[in-house]
Amino acid sequence: MVEFAANDSVRKAFLRDSRELDEHIYLELADAEIILAHRERGWIESDPRRLERWFTNAIDFYGEIVRDISRAFKALRDARFDDGLSSICIMASVVRAIERIGKPDASRLDLALINVAREIARRAGEPVHNPVFPEDPGKHLCLGWSEEYREKVRALFRDAADQLEEAVEGTFHKSIALNRARAAFGPRVPDDENLIALTSVVATVRSIPAEHQPQAMVPRTRSG
């Protein structure tokens, strides 16, 4: 088993060239200056400050790993998906998944990505609420999604989870694991085997919770 180090170089690689506005510019814009692209309704107004507060609250509650996972999935979209999946939809889906499965282990970004991606894939058929307007169905982030489009979103996250799981659990060779990770998330994953640490078999076994085993049946014997 291998482990991908959740260090600054990985985070910076996912952030580089992503479709994010610079945070300082973002916060200086007036509310009416930021609008969202919608698949059917064109451009609609948004509220950047409320969105920023919502995301900051999620990070405060669940940890910085929320931002790391969101950035990784935006990089995944940039590398593997070219059909209008918005950054806000990805962020909302990440937070919703974490609310469902619980706070990820911040020391294992690789496992967090797998678990959150699987949860997003499982819930691809459900509405994605706009965190700024959670009670308004008319502002859902998935309006206009056909069943075919939902299946594309489901496949994006399911396949990424499968490939990354193969990278983590399917080999003890760093080069193979790295190639599988790059196949899942694209070229933003640094081509650097130093990002990978081997997990010993002993550590893997010890990580499995102990379970009580039934006692063996001892046949009765008669002396004499």
C-alpha cells in the first residue's frame, strides 16, 4: 500500500492554473459584479460575500482539508470534464459529502479524496442546493441537468475514486501508483515519486480495528 503525502507541493499543484478568482480581487468586487453561468438560464446574479462566509464556515468546522479536496476536484474537472461543471457546484458537493460521511483525516488527503468522490458519485442524482440560497429550488446548482449529464458527473467522480484507490491500494510500486494518480487527476499531480510514502504491511494490519472472534468448539472427551 502507498500513501500520497498531503503536503504543500501537492496543494500548490492542484491550485496552479485553476479556475479560481484571486481571493483579494474576489472580496473587493461588489455583489452585482459576480454572476454565475447557468446551463439553461444564462447568467444569474450571485452573492460572493455570502458564498465566502459559507465556505469559510465549512473550513472552520471541518478543517483546511475541505479547501484541499475542493481544489483537487476542480483540477479533476479541468483535466477530465469540459461540460460546465461549476466551481461552486463542486464546493457545495464536497461540503455536502463531508457532512454525510464525517470529517476526513487531514493526514490522508488521498483517502479523503477517495471517500468524498465516492459520496459525490452516490448522490449525483440528488439536487445540489446553492449554499447562498439554500431554500430556493430555482437556484439549485444542478438545474437543467439531464439524466445523461448526471451520469457524466457520476462517472467523473466514480472513476477518479477507482483510479486513486488503485494507486493507493493496488500496488507497492511508487511509479505505478503515481501513474495511476495522474491518470485520475491529470498532469497537475506532480511527476515526483517523493510525494509517495510506502505504508508497511504491519501498519496496514494494525490500522484494522480488532474484532472478537468466536471461540473454537472443543469436543468432549471421556477418560478411562
